[in-house]
Amino acid sequence: MSKRDELIAKYAADLKDKCGVNPDMDLLTKVTVGLGPSIYKADASTVSGSDEKELATVKNSFLIKKLGLSESDDLDGAIASVINTYGQSNRNKYRAVIYYMLTKHFNKESAY
């Protein structure tokens, strides 16, 4: 099993165990591949739910640029909802899991 496959399995386990979501493995794989080499870097592979700069990056780089959403789509509310679902106290919030849940939240699977 490749390192990427191991990470995808870890993300799927987080979705099931911590978020109560049964993941679409094809979409999760596409989201993970879309993140490129950042999934292998400890700092880049996670999202800090309390860091405003980090949350702005999720909003601007992912929701607006990648998914093509507009600022008016209550992006901050969606991010807060996903972070809350993942668990505010959970230290390791994987970027791939958050991006997956945001993609599902906005029904933007077609972006992949």
C-alpha cells in the first residue's frame, strides 16, 4: 500500500469515526490527490480551526478558487459547521477531510 493510500484510509477512518460520515471513496481520493504533496507535510496537511489566517486560506484558496463559490454563499458558516462536525477539540483536523466535507456541503463534486 502506498503512502497516499495509507493517508486516504486514515482520512476515511476520520470521516467515519469523528464526523459520522460514510465517505465516497472515489471523491475522497480525488480530493486527496488534488491536494498534491501538501498531504505529506505535517503542518500543511492539517487545518487549525482557531487560526483565522488558516480559515481564510480554506475559504479563498479552496471554496472560492477551486470550487468556484462566491463570497455570498455563507462560506464562513459552512467552514464553522464542518469544523464543529469534525470536533473543535480534535487537534488533527486533516485538510483532505475538511475539503471533502465542504465539497459535499456545497454539492460541488463536479469540481473533481
